[in-house]
Amino acid sequence: MKRMIISFVAFCALGLLIVAGVVFSGVINVAADEPHTGAVYALLETARNRSIEVRSDDIAVPSLDDEDQIRAGAGNYDSMCAGCHLAPGKAETELSNGLYPAPPSLAETGNHDDPAETFWVIKHGIKASGMPAWGKSMADPYIWEMVAFLQKLPDLDEEAYRALAASSGGHQHGGGETPAGRGEEHGDMASEDSHQDDNGSSDHHDSGSSGGATGQSGSGHHGDKESDDPHASDEPQGDQPGNAGDSAEADGKSASNVHADGKQHDH
């Protein structure tokens, strides 16, 4: 008996070492574009289904036939679920195409036969599948509205689905909703800011143009004399040969020079 126990413990220890070796070797590929092997997929699917069945077994299902209830569920489904689980007439999206396991197209396949299982999945989500736990932001009555709608979804064509969703209150479940179009709001604000900048830039240039039109801004900036004589600063204003004489002759006045003997002579 003692030998059997020792053998069992040794076998378990060896098994743990093998599992640890496989995990730490990185041989398991977790990429979402690389499907599980058939055996692994079957194992995970069985574990998922049994987990849902056991945990939803004692959930009491309310009446799900009220039209207002179904309509409200349509609005939330269209806002929160159609991007992954699609809708009548809706083509695949980037999300539905990129997730693995692929989310089922509920308009075609329907959901769980048991409404209690559907409720449990919506409320608690499913780990490592992309299915959120909507119960973190939705109270139970709103989740039941979605369950009621999902029971009708496979029977709707595109026109009936769009009409039902349009007649609902849209995305509303008692608080915690993420505002729709947040990115567009920021885009619009940025666009408005850009136009304001353009107007400001235009005002800046208009101001310069206005000054030029009145003759004040440009001349005040560079000086009136510079504006009147653009060559005034090209050469120094000191005496140069010939300038004094030419000027004197032109004015009819004599020019005077100081010689080395210190005397001033007029010419």
C-alpha cells in the first residue's frame, strides 16, 4: 500500500513537471488567428456549457412576452451587441471577424434554448471569449428585456428588425451607458477649433492689410524716412570728395577748406 501511494505521488509530480514544461516553453500558441485543435476546442466547449448549465439552474425566468419589454431589448441589442453578434441584413464587422472563438450570429443561430442560460451569459459574460459581463452596468430587468428580444430575433427580417430598433428608446438601461458618438464630438470640436484658428490667422493678416491700406502700419513699423527714401541708409552721410564743391556750386555759395597751416581759405 505504501509503495502504491509513493508511485501515485511520483506520477502526479511527473505530470505537473510535464505541464509546467509545456507552459513555460511557449509552445502553446494563444494567437486569436490560430484555432484550437479539435480536442482542445471540444474540452473548452464542454467545460463552458456545463458551467453555464450548473450556474443558471436555479434562475427563475419571468414572463418574456411583453411588447414593450421586447422593444426595449431591441434598442440595447442594436447598440451593444450587433457589432459582434450581427443582426438581420448586417454584414460581418471587424469585431465579429477578428474575435476567436467567433461570436455566433444570433439572427441566424438564436441563443440558448433556456432563457435562464441566456440571462446568465449576458449578465456574467464568458472569460477569454470577448463576451462582456453586462451585469456590471445593467440591472436584471434590462437584461431580461434583451433575453425577451433574443427569443424573437431569429424570426425578424431586416426591415422588421430596423423598425423595432428604431421604435425603441435606443441605448438605455438605467444608467452607466457609454455615450454614443464621443469620437465624433471630439472631431467636431477639433474642426471648430481649426476654423477658429483660421479666422484668427485671417484676422492677423487682415490687420496688416488694413494698416497698409491706411498708410499707418507699414510706415510706422519701418519709419517714415525709410519709406520716403529707401536708399537713405545705403551709404554713410559723411563728407566725400566732390560732394561739398558740387553742393556749393549748385547753391551758389563758396566752399571753405582748412589747410595744414590752420587757416581757413574760401574757394
